Amino acid sequence: PPRPEGTSIDPEADPSFEEARDVLRERFAAFREYVDQLTQEELSRPIDNFTGSVHGSLWVIFGELWAHDRFMNRDLDVIAKS
């Protein structure tokens, strides 16, 4: 399948768990650095092509992370019980 335009998704990729984990850690570190440097003014800044602000987009990101964590832990619990 072709790569979706404007994304970093590679349908042909087949990373190992360790490779995927390392990329995720790097992205979390970069995200953490960005969030740590945010000012109140920057949090209020509107985002192009989004109907909200930086603050609003952070709520979306943290909500997604919470949901992924919730389902990951649910699945790990199921695996551990089997």
C-alpha cells in the first residue's frame, strides 16, 4: 500500500519491539521538552487548521495517550491471566 501523504506512516515497515520502543521514547522525550518550555502565551496560541489552541491540542494528545495506556494495560492483564 502507498504511504499516506503528509504522514510518517510506512505500511512496509516491520520494526522490532525494541526499535519501536526506542522511537517512541525519542518522541516522548521531544514532546516532553516541548511541553516543558511552553509559556502561558504559547498555550493560548491558536493553531492553524485546528479549531482550538495549543492548550486544546495538548488535551487531545494526553487523552489519546491515556486511552492507549488504558487499553495496553487491559490487554497485558488478559495476557498475564492466560
